[in-house]
Amino acid sequence: MTAISRLVVASGNPGKLHELAALLQPLGIEPVAQNVLGVPEAEEPHPTFVENALAKARNAARHTGLPALADDSGILVPALNGEPGVHSARYAGEPRSDARNNARLIDMLRAAPSRVAHYYCVIVVLRHAEDPQPLLAEGQWQGEIVLEPRGAGGFGYDPYFLLPELNLTAAELAPEHKNRISHRGQALAMLAAALKLL
């Protein structure tokens, strides 16, 4: 099978697209955002990250005829029974808002006995919409939630996600450092190894 040189990314999130482009470029893969190709957003009704990622990738592949990459990721807090989890992007409801999502998370955690958390990411690549053997990769990034935001980088929950060993939040990391160690960076490193075998 020939290597993938161009694929549609099933996301409209500018922060995520920027990170994915930086991580895919060394593999010689050109990512194209689905909105550029007129792909409507897929529903994400599933209770697991992997099911939602597959739904998004299938939708993008069906609409474009291209190989498709989708990720589903979020932040999980054991003290909140894994919330926000698959609802991370819409934790405070619609319309999506990082500021409102963060405010809700902090409210929920103020009295919690522990603010340990981790980011989780699963990435799916489908060669075509009916691909029976999707490529799957995952990554997990351990940290804890701080009650006051720090840093101007990243997106989502990054200003509140502290890496204790560095005493920095994800929003305080240089982008290339974050891309190397983040949940998405870990998943893409795993995916890169799989893509090289195609």
C-alpha cells in the first residue's frame, strides 16, 4: 500500500489544526482541514473517545474520498468520575467556550480532595471510509488542575493544567516542547511509527 501524502483532518479547531500540522509535516503528510473541503461536522454522540474519533474520520473520508485523520481528546479528573471526559469541548454547554468550560471545571474542583487530572488523546486514521483496519494511536499526559490560569499559549484547559515536575502549565510551554510531550504529541509519535509501515 502506498504511503499517505495528503489527508483530511476532521476538525475545525484552529489550535488543534496548528498542532497537527506541525506534527505531520516531518512525515511528509499534507493535512487539509475538513471545512476547507466543505465537510460538515460529524455528530459525536458516543461515550468513548475512540468511537467519536472513528465517527469523525468516517464522515470526513466519505465526504472527500481522501484518507482521514480524526482525534478525540479531553481532560479527565478522577475526583469528578472522569469528567469532563468526552464532553470536554462542551463541558459548559453550547456554544463551545474555553472560558466557560474552564470556569465550570474550576467551580467543580474548588472543594475536591484532589485535583489530579490527565489529558487523553486517541487518533484514528482511515485510508478510506470503509477501512476495516483503522490505525489507532493514543497518548496520556498526567498533571493536576490549578485554580488560577497561568500562561498565554495552548488552548482549551491548558492554562489550568499544571505539570508538577516542570512547575509549568501547558499554556506556559513553548509550542515545540508541548508538541513533543503532550497527549497528542505522544499519540502522533505512535501514529508516525504506524504510518511509516504503510
